[in-house]
Amino acid sequence: MPNLTKFQESWLRKTDSAGNQVKQWCRADNTSPHKAFCMLCCKSIQCSNSGFKQLLHHAEGKRHSDLAVARFGKTQKHLEKGATSTRPSSSSPPLHNEASTSSTSASTSSTSAPTSSTSYVIQSPSLQEKIASAEILWALKVAQSNYSYSSCDATPALFKRMFPGDVAEHFSMSKSKVSYLLSDGLGPHFRREMCASICETKSVFTLQYDETANTQNRKQCDLLLRYWSEAAGEIRVQFLKALMFGHAKGKDVSLAILETLQEEGYQLPLAQLISLGSDGPNVNKTIWNLINEHMKTNGLHGILPFIPCNLHIVHNAFRQGLNIFGEQAEQLVLDLFFFLKASPCRKEDFFETQLGLGLDSGLFIKHVQSRWLTLIPAVKRVLICWDAVEKYFLIELPRIMAKEKKEASLKNNERYKRICQKIKNPEIFVQLHFLQNLESVFHPFLAFFQKEEPLIHILYHKLSELLRTIMFRFLKPGVVGENTGKNLKAVELSKPENQLSDQLIEVGETTRKKALKKLKPGQEKGLLLDVRMFYQTTTKYLMDRLPIGRGIVKDLSCLNPLLQKESQGMQAVQRTARKLPQIITEEELPLLTDEWRVYQAQDIPENWYISGRKEDGTTEYERVDHYWQKVLDQKNVTGSPRYKILAKLVKAGLCLAHGNAEVERSLSENKKVVTNERTLLSDASINALRSTKDAIRVTASGQAHMMPITPALIQARRNANSVYTARLAEDKKSSDIEKKLKDKRTAEKEEMQNIAKLLEAKKKTLEEKDSSIAQEQLRQEEELRNAESLYSEASNRLQNAIKERDMNEMSVVQGLMDVASKKMESARRKLEDCRKNQITIGSKRKRVVEKYSSTLTKLVNNTK
């Protein structure tokens, strides 16, 4: 019957007009029983009307014919299934791109013992697969290099000229195609692959997040997963999703995070979440509390205590010290940068001044005030150019402006006046040298914890080392001693007897020999007191906030290969295990203890954790996760893992974040993706671009052409169009529903407005009638008073006429009384009618007002 014909399996055994079996290129469509699917064209074919004839008609089309010739022609190689035989087994690699050809050939040459299996002849991929690979690689390159989507519009024609051949001939790409290929194909594929890997391997993970405003004038909160990858044998930190907010309140962020973890198609078990990683603002404590409460409400163990980002703490500690000593030097650095930034003439004149003094020409470094330690390299540049700064601002610039007769504008320039004032002040010169000297204290620590590898195992010792370094600069060595952790926190900083003298306090050699000598007598003591307060304030801030007391940060030091034999390692492992009941059960705790003893007794080769030594004697260490992968790969005599329980604890411990540098880099990456020219990118596009870039980073070392093109990736590319079409249809459906609701609300609003107008008119009419009745009532009351007065007067005249027996007067008076009586009766009747009308109108007005109020309420709700 027309429009009811279903796909028949028997059609697959037939041949098309080119002599190819239909089963070679056709199968049933998964979306409808009335459709077939062409595997060459990746297209659904309607067969509901003419059945098999519609398949033949499709096969005769030019595109299908060209693809069929390329796929089934005599020169095309195929993957053929052979007979079952005994043969050497070979590794059969997935589909690779050209970059992995050499590794493929190498792997296929390896053989093992003969096995009985079905033989396959591995041949080169079909033309359609080559085209798919080319389109995928180009989309990957677009994401990796932040190309605009519009740049893809002319690529097919360009590639045909550049690379003549079948692939270029059939290569298809455009702005819209690369958009949906990434948004609905590759990006979701990479995210789904990551989430599936975590679920399958039951890897616990830390969720790291941070937010900042993007170029779309929205707050973008990036979510990253930190987990142990069983496939790579290491800790990986990968992009999960970017959340968009107006107000990023703690409750909103926590709810969005929980929804993301349970998002359909990308679910991540909440039971595997063990920690949150972020910077230190109080809003993050709210997020931690809400998520922890949600987990416990659902019968889970909750997450580990909040560990703030140590990098933020160190930055903020430096800021606290800067408020005491160095703030004016910071202002000078900012003024110098911005004074020259927007003026090509000033830059050129400053370069000439530098060259005249034999200095290399160079501008000042921008200091970012939200990152206080960017001040130190900016200060270094100022001191390198100091002679040029003095000459240019105090001599050359006034001379140039005088020559151009612009002295007045220079004298009125507030920034210039501040610069000159500070250049002439020797105290600022001391501040600059002192801040430069601090580079050796802070820079090594911050640079070290910018690494992507896990560093939680040495965080405790590095934090203690930083704190001790600062303390040694202003405290006596005996006070600091060998203390670490909580013992360092107990040191009393403000006691004069614990502090070094002015001669011994560390300010840097150049500060003491060069800068302090420029001071006037009496100034040095005050400045050294400020230096002392800088150290004391910075140290106090660090002591109050760094996680160096008793806690998991200290206990995880046991994972350091250099501390394998430490006697306290056993207790540290047990304490850590008790804090992770979702990882190590009570029954497994004794087994963990046994495995730790075995580990401590084992002699670990040095090359497992030492990668080499530099010429200066510095030892270079392997990544700690690579070290532990070697340890955990060991088997016992039965072939079972030697450290089955310990492996779970190690992998969980290394998942904890040592800082938030990865999320900071992620936010920096956003600025490259969402530029001022790409503010119209949708949330789906932003997330797809970030997921794709991150997959290229972790899988192909950031090189798109090195990305292996797997069958799953090709399938994602094939599905992208249908997913895109379905998404558009869903969006259109939602849009239509929204439009209908909007139209309905508009119609209801108009109806309510019309009703309101009618009610307003009725209300006004009733008010006018009420007013008219009130006026009529007043008139009748006046008439009644006049009639009563007339009747009273006639009554008096009647009494006088009776006394005087004046019949004529009595007759006249009687007439007046009759008239007055009629008028009184008429006035009373009309007054009664007025009162009745007032009651009726009052009742009507009440109903109209109630209905009017109800209509206005509905109108307001409809507007919302």
C-alpha cells in the first residue's frame, strides 16, 4: 500500500543496476521501518511508497554511483572475511590516520603463538572513510587553532586545487557543517568517551572549578575532572563543561554542578566524587557545604574537607605584605606602563633615551593587579631601565615638550607628576629593590605548582619550605629551627627577642648596598621596620591559611617515593584510608596495612622515580603517578596484582588537587576560544570546542594531525548531522511551543486589557450615576426643607386666621398647606428612590471593582 511499505531483508540479497549486491551498501534504517540506510552516502532512503524501486532509484544517482565505483571497483581494496584457519595471530589496529601508519605497520608485524580464528585481510579504508577522516581532521584543526567557522566556507574548492584526488573531490565543509560537526558530533563524543571511561573503571575523581567574566558579558564557570586514567596509567585533568551564569551564587553553582554530573548521556556517579578543588572565596565553602549535604542526604559518604588553592593563598599573602611596604612602588610600575602604552611618540623618544645610554630598547611589563606576583618581573624591568627612566622623565620629556610648547599639558598630567615625584623619592628606589629580591622566595614555589602532574604528595613539604624561607629572613635561626607544619604555626612572630636585628634582616644585597645608601640619615631605620612588618604580615597570613597542620595534605606525603621507608608512613596511610570509607572499607583496612608493609620492605629501583641528573647536580624526578603505575603493575606468583587494595588508595590520593592552576589555564583558554569576534558562539559550540581541544591535548599532545581516527569517531561524524537536525527540530518545537504560549499570553493579555477597559468604563459610568444621584438627593433634600418651611409658615398663618376668623385667609392658607404637603411627599418619595438607587449602584460598583482588581492581577501575572 502507498506510504506503508516496510523495509524487507530480502532486498539485501538482490543486485542493483551496477551489479553490486544491495547488502554491500544498504541496511535497515534504525529510525523508521519505512526507511533504508545507504552506508556509502550515509543517507536515509524512503521506501514507504515504491519499495525496492526507491532503493534502485537512489543507486542510480551520480553521487552514489561515484562512491560505488570507488568502493567496489576492481582497484579498491576491501576488508574481506576469510575461512576459519589456524594462523599466527596479529594485532588488528583500529582505523588510523596517516600520522599513525608507521605504528600500525609495526604492530601488525608482531606475532605470537598460533591460534584458531577467523582470518581477516586488513586493507586500506574505503573512499568514504577517507573522506570522513579528512573532514574530522579539518574540524579538529579548526578547534585546535581557533579558526573561525566562516573560514571553512571555501575550503572544499581550495583543497580540490591544492590536493587533486578523490578525497578532495568529495571533501565537504562549510561554516554550518563544521559548527554541527563539532557541536553535535566530535565535542559530545569526546566528553561521552571520558565520562564512560570513568564510569567503566570506577575511577574516583576531583571536580575542579572556577569562574570569570567572558567576552559575552556572562560569568563562565569551567568544570574540570581530575581522575586516574587506567588507559594512560596516569592522572589526567580534563575539561568537562562550561556553565554560564548571570549571578554565580553558591546555591546556583552547586545546583548546576549536580545537574551536570547527572546530565543524560554524560552521567558520572556521585559516589565517585571525593573532593572539590577551587580557589579560596567564601562562596566556595557554600558550594562545598551544599554538595556535601546533598551527597549525605542520598546515603553517600560525602566529600573530603575543602582544600583551598595554595597559589591563591600565596598571592594574597604577598598582597597583604604589599599593603604595608611596596604599594607606592607598585603604583610607579603601573604609571610607567600606562604612560607609554598608548603613545607611539613617547615610546620612540624613550627608546632613543635607552639607546643613548647604551641600554637595550624595551618597554615595561604589564602588572596585573589581581595577580600580585606579576609585580616582581615588572619591577625587574623598571630597575633595568632605571637610568633611562630618570633621564627621560626628568630631563628629556620636559625638554621635548618645551620645544613643542606643550609644557602646560605636561605639568597638568597627573600621572606624569606622580612618576616624577616617585623617581625623586629614594624610598621608592628601596621598595623596588626589595620587591625584586623577593623573586627568589616566591617564584620557584609558584612556578613549581603550575605543573599539570600530581604534586599533592609534596605539597605539605613545599608549603612548609616556603614558610620557613620567609621566616628565616626576619627571625632567628634557632626560633625557626627544623620545625614544619603545626610547629611552624606555633612560632611567635611579633616577639622582639625572636627577630633578627636591622643589620641581619634579609633585604637583598642590592637593596642594602645600592638603595639604602641613597637614604637620608634616620630614614633607614623606619624603612627596615616596614620591611620587618612586610615579612611579619605575609607570614601571619600564610600561617593562618595554609593547610600545613594535621590533615590529609600531610598524610599524603607518604606517597612520595623518597619517603617509602619512613616509619610514620603506616599511620599516615591508615588515617587517609579512614577518611575515604567509600574507597577503603573497614574489612579492607588490615589488608591495606599488610600491603603497605610489603611496599616498605621492597627495594625500588632508582630509575623508577629518578629520571636523571643535571650538570649542576640537581636531581630530576619522574612523575609520581608514573612511578606508582610501575609499582602497582607488579604481580605476585599467582599473577594477581601485588597491591590490589593499596592501588585504590594511591589512585584516590593522587586525584586530589594541589592547586587550581589547571582551571586558571582553562579560563585563559576561554579567552582564545571566545574572542571579541566570536561573542555569538552558542553554549553548545563553546563546550564542543573546549572538549575537542582538550581531547587533542591529552590524546595527541596538542597536535590535531596526530589524533587517531577511530571507528567511533567516524560514527560520531556520521551521526552529527542527524543529531544536529534533531536538535534543530527540538529547538524549533520548543520555539513553536514558546511562540504559541507567547501568542496565547499576548491574546489573553489583550483580552484582559479589553475587559479592564470595559470594566473601567462601567466603573466610570456607575461613578457618574452615583454622582448624579447624590446631586439629585441634595436637590430633593432642599425641596423637602422648602416644603416643610412652607407648610410650617402656612400652619402658623392658619392658626392666626382661625383666631381672627378670616375665612378668606384660611382658604388661601389651606391651599398653601396642600401644595406644601404634596411637595414634601414628592421629595420624600424621590429621596427614597435615590437611596435605593445608591444601594443598587454601590453593589454594582463593588462587583465591578472586584472583577477589575482580579483582571489587573491576571494581567500582571501574564506579563511575568
